[in-house]
Amino acid sequence: MIAPEFVGKQLDPVVLRVPRERVVAFARAIGEEAAIHVDLDAARAAGFPDLVLPPTMLFGLELEIRGEELLVDMGLDPLRVLHAEQSFTYHRSAHANEELRFRTEVSDVYRRMNGRLEFIVQETTVHRAGEHLVDLRQVLVIEREESA
């Protein structure tokens, strides 16, 4: 059973810069053809300082930088965890070559189906130089073999 004490747990902040080439590669990999994601001149002509990260890229980056850290801290087997839900709330766009700061917290843990399913709600805020850019939310589900 996931201990309720994990609610409020904050992971160490992570700071990273996303090179332009990664933004272009990600955009192409997901079929995003908007010029602001792949063409620097077009992004600047649209008023952005650099290429705009496609909306789901921040979630992919979070998975990459966090890996299984939270799950291991909670004593969970990452192979038994499923991604159930995700959402994004954008306040401002994120751009290539900016220093982005990710702060992650467990906002809830709960059980359903007599404890057979356990859920972890993880919320991440992304900032640039103190400016709040994006809120990321994901829900993970763990199926227990036996009811708790």
C-alpha cells in the first residue's frame, strides 16, 4: 500500500536547457509541422525568441529526467505501474535554449476497488527565470495482486 505520507513529497528541482535540434527532432517525431516548432526564422517572425517546444515535449522531458525516481522512493515496482492520465495547463510558451526548472510534488494518493488499484497524482510546475510557464499533471495507477 502506498503510504499517505507521500502526499506533499517534493522531488529535488531539475534544471535543463533543450537544444534547438531536440525541439526539431521531437516535433518531427510526433508529426508536428507548425513552423514555430521547426523553423527559427518563423518562430522569431511570430514573436518568439526561439523555437517553441511542442506541448507534449515537456511531459516527455519530465519522464526522461525523473525516470523511475519517485516510484523507487515509494517502494514500487516500475513494471507494475501504468500511466493513466495526463494534462497540461500552459500559461506561457517554453522555448529552445532556455533554462527550464521542473518542480515536482505528489499531490494525492488514493485507492479504488477495495485497494486493488492505487493511484498517484503527480504535479509538476515548469518555470523560466522565476516565470511560471506550465503545469503538468499525471496520474499513475498500480494494480495490486491482492486487495489491501
